[in-house]
Amino acid sequence: MSRRLRVLHLSSLYPPHIVGGAERSVSMLAEAQAAAGWDVAAACLTPGDAVEEERGGVRVFRMPHGNDFWLEDWLSHTQRQREWAKFKQQANFAIERRFGAVIDAFKPDIVNTHSMVDISTRVWRAAQRRGVPIVHTLRDFDLLCAASSMFRDTGPCTHRHLKCRVLTFTKQFDQRAVSAVTAVGGEVLERHLRYRFFDHVPPHHRRVIWNTAQVAGIADDYVKPALSGPITFGYLGRLSPEKGVDTLLAAARLLPPTGWRLLIAGAALGPIEPYLELAAGLPVEFIGFQSPKDLFERIDVLVTPSLWAEPLGRTVLEAYQAQVPVIGSRSGGIAEIIADDAWLVAPGDVAALVERMRAVLDHGRPGPPAGRARVVARTTPGAVADAFAEVYTRLLS
């Protein structure tokens, strides 16, 4: 850009507080912009007192959250307590004032908001009153759904339920303050537009920008170590219903008894015993938390059998970086990344997943995914920063 931009990012969390991919993506983007010579700040929530610090060239403002409880303690409260907290959160005037003070201190040209889980959308009003244009990046379904996932025990949601409309009703009004919108996937953008979110934003101010994907220890000249022995499938992520781990284990039970194994990396949100029972007697190993690189170097194929429409699918991006092909669900961002029908299966379709996994066993140890170059080119820090620069430039002009 022709001049030094001042960009203020806002996300519920910012490293070292990490519970998902959003905060990692926001920090990678902010640090890439800072490395390009911009003045960059990030605001986020904190369970303690207000703190201002610098991290990776980014000025970080940590604001007391002002909600009933801290978001990392969410599961320790009852469903009724969580729903009441979600309802009250919409009128969190304290965070609106605190974010306004951050804007006054940093004086940004652009405010770029991201995951708004546990942040009242009143913060958009604070920016609007100060005449600062807002770019919102869709990374989840929090504006539409109280659980952020549009998924229930019965499966993916086909519409917005009454409870979610009540618990998020002010967001429908506040979103009118947003001037441009980006999304990590086409499905998450389309679904918001379907429910009349951001339909006031002109099409030339809407854009899909994938996340930066970097795997620690994997550089441009990385060569994946050769494997031997049985074909090894892998899973990386939470062990929870919407992630489709049950589907994966049901498919594993229908595979030949030998010639393969499955490594499941991740922690269960609830009891792990049901998953252990589904895997009993199979060559399946639950290996707990693993760094992506450590897992990828032990597996031939990653399986991402999500039942919900994941906005992007960070583990798929990371697997492609590590030269690992992926069998994924034909929904949401996972399908957008893989873009090869031969490696996609319908969510929850056990028979189709068995067929795809058997094909791997029949053809032998696969090589790197065919679309790797396309994916890597769109997800380098520089490429993502340039894409956001184009959005900012068009909006400011």
C-alpha cells in the first residue's frame, strides 16, 4: 500500500490464550501485517485486569470481559447459566466502553473484527460512532447460533431455531454497522447472507480469504519422512459429536482386520469411554494431544469426517502443508479446500468413508495431495496479508 496503515484487530482471544484456530489465525495475520511495516494492534478479552503489551510486533490490548463468567470456564456451568449469560452478553456496555477507549488510544484507520464469541456486537457501535470503518471476518456461526456451530445433538441445523434467534437478536441490528465482510469459506459467507446478515454490504466489499496455515517445523524445503509398515490413517482435533469421530470409528470396524492402523490425536470434550468402546478390538490408538507435525509424520492419510459445516478446516490446510492427503466431508470449508470428489464423502456416510479408506489400502501408500500447490499459495502469511490489504484499500478508497 502507498502509506502505512493502522489496523486494529478484535477477537475474543489472542495468544497465548488459545482454544481454537481463530486466535492463531488472527495473530498470524496481525504479525504478517506488522512485518510488512504496518502499525498493528489487537484487542481481546482477559479474565483479569486490563493489560497492554507487545507481542510479535503487535500492540495487544487485553480487556476485562465483563460477562458472567470467563469463556474458558463455559463448560463448568449449566446450560441454563450459559444461555442466560449469552442473552445478557448482548447488552455488555462495559466492553463497548473499553473497546472505545482502545480505539481512542490507538486511532486505527480500520477495525477488523473476527470471532465474536463472548464479545458483544455493541463494539461495532463504538467504532461506528468514531467514524472508523469496520471489516468483519466470519470464522464461525456465532452471529447466527448460540453454540456458534449450527449443530445440535440431532445433527446439522437446517434453519435458525427460536432459541438462537432470541439469544442473538441484537446482532441482526448491530451488523448493519459493518462496511465490508470477509469469510474463511464460501459456505459460511453464503449462510450469513441467506439469513440477511451483511446483505447491505455491496458484493465488491465481500470476499473469501482462507486462513494462514503454518505448521511449526515445516518450511518450504520440507520433505516428509518415508513411512513403512501398515497404512496409517490419522485424526486430529476434538473428540466431539459434530467432528464425526463416531463415523470414523464405525467405518474402521468395517475395514479389513489387518494392513492398517488409526491414530486419534486430540482430547474429548466429555467422557472418552464411549469412543474407547467403539474402538475396542481395532488397531486404533488414542494418543492424546499431539503437535500437528508430530502426527503428520506418523500418518499416511488424515481423515476429517466432520458432520457440521466447518467454516474452513484448519487441520486440512495443515495436512496439505505437511504433504499429507486428506479424506474429508463434502461440506463447508473442508470440501472447498480439497476440491477433489475422489477424496470427499458425504457427512455421516459410513459406507462411503469405508469405500474411500479401502481405496487407499488397495492402491498403497499415497503421495502428497494433488492440490497442495494451490492450497499453499493461498495460505502463506504474505498471500493472506495481501488479500486483506486489497479489502482495506478498496474500502478506504
